[in-house]
Amino acid sequence: MFELMAPLMFLGLVAFLLLGYPVAFSLAANGLLFALVGTQLGYFGFEQLQALPERVFGIMSNATLLAIPFFTFMGLILEKSGMAEELLDSLGQLFGPIRGGLAYAVVFVGALLAATTGVVAASVIAMGLISLPIMLRYGYDKRLASGVIAASGTLAQIIPPSLVLIVLADQLGVSVGDMYRGALTPALVLTALYAGFVLLVSLVWPKAMPALPAEARSLRGGALLVKSLSAMLPPLLLIFLVLGTIFMGIATPTEGGAMGATGALLLALAKGRLRREVLTQAMEATTRLTTFVIFILIGSTVFSLVFRLLDGDLWVEALLTGLPGGELGFLLVVNLLVFLLAFFLDFFEIAFIIVPLLAPVAHKLGIDLVWFGVLLGINMQTSFMHPPFGFALFYLKSVAPREVKTTDIYWGAVPFLIIQVLMVAMVVAFPGLVGIDPAQLDDTPVKIELEDAGNIYYPSQ
């Protein structure tokens, strides 16, 4: 009977989620239920659950997680500062004379916003409000325009300072700075693939993305160049302030987030948009997101402790290490699993439920955990683009004009979803994109939880 407890516990969690209960409470309730069953059947002692308060305290005192509210607050303040509007206007004018110019502007602005905000919702909503009506006004295909905006907004998922990279680094027990460095090149390649798709469509289907007419281009020559530079300089300085200091080792991700939040406040103040209601809205949204993350993390630690006491980690390890094909078979199955789960779960839920189960197996197979984390981050990006539950699609629909139907947004997302899957395959085929050989273990200690009272140890590599 004992060997069936871990599979039953996992199925119980699936049942809770399918019934529509909140993820955090589903995790915690399922863990406590099977803890009661396990102690009553004598599979483990009640004293082994005494590690739970220490785990919760460890979550609340984790300095790395402080980067989440800092970067969230920074992104929300920048959204209100008008930076997205200025970037889209100036780059739209700059690229306007060429076919598909507005689409190129959306892709590049999406990358810049991702590198300064790290928040998908802020990027998608800002670009949907500003650029979608303009693109439709000048004859862009509704599906193409919707897909470009939704996909470009999800770049905030993988371009540092992405929130999901912070969460993945914490769950994998690796450095956030290493995750940021590893994700940078794949993120730039993904941005280039989006721009390449726009170029392909402009050649094959030119009517879908016409150039801006001359009367719509109000600036030319030196004035246009000056406006474009003035719009791009503040976000570029903020990117250097945040990412540059992290990459050079001057600041930790948490310190970089604090500097970014301060820089965003100064930028909004300089533009005269730092009003009381802006601060209130940003702080309330930051509090909601941070609380959401912490509650899921507490629920997941209850689940994972009981799951390991029932040898659930050994069950998962036996399932995944016994796959044909070794390391490649493991990567194929894991990526397919994450891709399918992304239809129903968002990236926080996948990170807190699935990743802790996969990390020990990846470590045992000799896969570098930073590389593995970047790969999962790119795959989890699809959770924002999956019809019918992709959050980026919902964000865009909430601000789209009436003539843009939900089916237009869904069909527009499909080509970019395929590009994201292609990017996953490219990272597997060319691991050097992350700058790390996945078959070479690094020196980063890996956090593994033992069965006895949930103690933690760091094995030597």
C-alpha cells in the first residue's frame, strides 16, 4: 500500500485543481490530508512534520524573493510613466516607411519593455492599448496584429529581469544572476525570430502589413532621430542600472530590483506622472502578486514535504530516469509535459508544483541546472500564449477594440506559439546558446530535501 501513496497524492492534487480550488490551498490541503493518512497508517511519525514551520520561516526570510515585489513595482510604475507610449510612437515613426514597420516597432518595444519591467501583463496591456488601434487603422490584418502584440508582450517572461527566472532560480537552487546571463542570448534569438516572422509575412502577404502612409509620418530626418533617441535613452539607462550591475557582480538581483524601482520612481517623477493614485495602484498590485506567490510557495512546501516523506521523489525519479533515450528522452518527456500543463496552469503554478520534482532527476542525470532552468523558462513562456487559457491573450482581449474577436487573437497567437516551441528545440539542439554545456555540472550546490524531518543538505558536486 505504501508504494501507492505517492501516486495517489499526486492524483489527489490533480483532482483538487480540476475541481477549481485555488492552487495554494489545493497544495496545502492535499499535503495535510495525506500527512494525516500517512501518520495514522504508520508510514512516518508526526514529529517529522515539525520541519514545516522552519520551512515556512525560510520562505518568508528568503532575500532572493524580495526581487519579485521590486521588479513588479518597477514595471507598474513604468507602465504609468508613459514610457511605452513614447517608445511605440517614436519607433513606429522610425520604422513606418517600411512594410510591416509598426509590427517591427512592437517587437522591439516589447523587448525593451521586457528588459525594464519584467511583467507580461504590463507589456501586453500597454501595447494593446496604444498600438493595436493604430495597426488596425492603417490596414494591418487583425490576427497578425494581435499575435505580434501578445507574443512581444510575453518576452517579459524570458528577458531578464523576468519574474519567472527568479522563481525558477529559487526552486532549482541556483544563482539568479546565472539564470539571467544564461537566458539573455536565447531571449535575443527569440526576439530576432519574431522579427524574422514579420519579415517573412511582409514578403509573402504584403497586404497584411502595409507601410504607414506619408501623412501619418509626422516626423522625418533629424527630428525623428532625436525623438527616437530621447525615447530610448531612459529605458536603456534603466536596463544598465538593473541588469548591468547584476551581470558585473556589483549588485545582487534583489539590490538591482531595488535600484530599478527607485529609477522608475525618478523617471515617473521627471515626467510629472508620479501621483498619489499611481503609487497606490502600483503598491496594491505589487502586494497582490507578491502575496499570491508566497501563498503558492507555502502551499507547495507543505505538499513537497509530505510527498517526499511518502517517497514521492523516488517514485518520480524512477519514472523519469527509466525513460528510453537517457538524458534526451528525459528532456523530451519533460518539455512535452510542461507544454501540455501550460494549457491549464500558469507559470507560477508549474514552477512551484512540477519543477521541484524535476530538479533532483535532472541533477542525477548530470544536466546543468541553470541550462535546465532557462530551457523550462522558454517552454513555460508558452503558458501565456496557449489558446484558450493563455493569460497574454486575455490581457489583450480586455483592451482590444470590438472588431477584434477572440478567435482573431487565438489564431494570431498560433504562429508565435510555434516559434516558441522551435526556440525550445534550438536550445536542446544547440546548448551553447545558454553559454553552458548541459552535460557539465557546475559548482552550484543543489538543495535536496531528505525524508527525515525535511532536513536540507547540499551535496558536493
